[in-house]
Amino acid sequence: MVSERARQVELSGIRKMFEAAPPNSINLGLGEPDFEPPKEAIEEMVRAVRGGLNHYGPSAGIPALREKIADGYRDRDPSITRDNVVVTGSASEGLMAAALALYDPGDEVLVPDPGFVLYSPHARLVGAVPVPYSLTEAHRYLPDLGELEQKITPKTRAIVVNSPSNPTGAVFPRSVVDRICALADRHELTIVSDEVYERIVYGAPATSFWGRSDRVVVANSFSKTLAATGWRIGFLVAPRSLAVELNKIHYHIMACPPTPTQVAVLAGLESSGDAIAEMVREFRARRGLVLRILRGIPGLDIVPPQGAFYAFPRFSWPKSATEVATAVLARGVITTPGDAFGSLGASHLRISFAASRPNLTRGLGILREYAEEIAGR
Ligand SMILES: Cc1ncc(COP(=O)(O)O)c(C=O)c1O
């Protein structure tokens, strides 16, 4: 009764962890900011719904929002217009539309390991073959260009990149972005660049792939930037001819993005500078706290995250990530086992800082007790 393609994908390991959590657990597993959208966005959402904006809109999104999004990329690309932008119902939908528009059955797609949970399933769902490339601690979780080149075959169609990265927190320096672009140009690959955490960085600003090669599709979202994950709104930026194709697929998935949400995020974008800066300030403080505690836990090693809101420590205990996450869960702390993000996450936990400072302190204290027990102290 069920298609072969449906049988090939599973619900993500992250969701499974939440479902097994005891009541009142401390949640260090959240993949969404524990903030609310800017108040101007919320007010506009209410106004839109009450004012009758409850109907279909243009498939590629309302022109004012597409223009506002294009404006955000103009410093990198003076020629960008709203015709390069398709407003989607989240980055998740945008990434799926990109997979449908770009990959044919049998194509190979380079995907990060560890990497966000949708890239491989999306490739599989369209009949393509995900080919993992490694992100290792030894390279500070940056792609190894030599390895990437080795993995390219005549069937390789695209490379998926994610900076700032979930789960590693790596932010690619401009030199790495340019080298990936040069590689893609040389081998005629499309770069699918997931930039949903672009505004959440702790050092230099993140370098967008947009404007650095003509072969780039950017997937982005308002979920993290405006703390509006439940609004399901995002966008794709692509060369104009490809944007037409992406919009066609997006139309067949969802007809159009939700109308009230679009006017709400537009209001949010116009007013949100301070709200984003404040959220990042708090994430920065929590990052400092998390790093301090994790560095004191025996058996853990950590590369400090430069972006997003996750720490991705590696443990040297003779246990699987699921065993560790399950043991910690039994003590009332939700974390995400690193292998939910690929085989190279096998000795890692992902700790989200989308939790209050007291909860981070208590939750990581429980992780420390567990580590000390293993170390036999
Ligand atoms: C790297 C990455 N890309 C995309 C998404 C999905 O974003 P959206 O809420 O827009 O679907 C997430 C959500 O956790 C993410 O971490």
C-alpha cells in the first residue's frame, strides 16, 4: 500500500527523542529559538487575519516581501530582483522543492555528515543518491575540499552546504565558500546552500554563497531569525530561470505560501534589527556558559560553535550516542544523539542553547554527574 519511496525514509531521530522524554524534563534538544517573534510581526499577523487577508496569494509570494528579501542580498549582488526570490512555506519546503527541481533519479548529491536531517531523505525521496562528505573535528567541521573533489563522479549533480551549521556550529570562512564555488563551477554542480542561521553568529558575519557563483540556490527561512518556527515561512533565492522552475514545483506542493504570515514577516523584517541582536546577545552569553561547563566534564571535547545555537561535543566513552542520550534522558535531560545527523555524529551529543541559563546549568550538571559515574569518580 505504501510506496517504496515512503519506506525509504524515517521520522527524524530528534522527534523520537522528544517522544520518549519523561514529564518535566529539561529540554536541551530544541531546534528553535526560545523567543517570540518581534511584537510588530505579531501585531501585523493579528491585523492581517482580522482584516481579511485569509485567502490565496501569488504562488511565488507577495511582491513586497519578495522585494524586501531581494534587498537583503543587494550588497552582494546589485542585479538581484524579486524575480530571483520564491517565498516558500519554510526552508524545509524550499529544500524539498529544490530537490524536486534539481535532482533526477540516479543523480548523486553530496551532503554533509554530520548534517541537518532533511538533506539525505529529500535526495532519496526524489530517487537521487545522497553521498555523504565528512565534517570532522580535525578540520574544525569545515569541508575538506580534497575529499569533496574525490567524491565527485559523472553522476554528481549538486552539493548541499550549510553554514552556519546545524549541528556543528561551524561557519565557513569566505575562502572556503570561494573554494567550494570554484569546485562547483569546475564540475558544473549546483550548490544548494542552507543559510537559515545566517544571522546567528558569534564572530565575523557569515558569508552567503549568493553572488559568489552563478550556480547557487539559497534556502533560507524566517523560522530562526524571527523566532517564528511555527509560522512556516521561508524563501529560496536562485538564478531567474531556475526560480521559475522552483516556483512551478512549489506551486504543485502548496499553491502559495500563507498570506497573513507573509505580511507579518514583512513587518517583522522592517522592525526586527533590535530583536535579532538581542536574541543573538543572549545566545552568545549562553554559549559562554555552555562552553565553560562542557570543558569541565571529563571525557568531552568541544570545538566552540561560531554560529547557530548548538554545541556538538564529542565524548570518548565506549557508548553509542543513542545510549548516552537515553541514559541522560532517563535522568530528565533531553539532548539529541549526534548520530541523528549522520554516521560521523556517532560519538557526539547536540546540546541546544535554546534553553534558559538555569536550565542549561542544571541540565549540563546532570550530564556531568553521568560522565563522572562513567569515569568511576
Ligand atoms: C539547517 C536547517 N535548515 C533548515 C531548517 C528548517 O527550517 P524551517 O523551519 O524553515 O523549515 C532547520 C531547522 O531546524 C535547520 O536547522
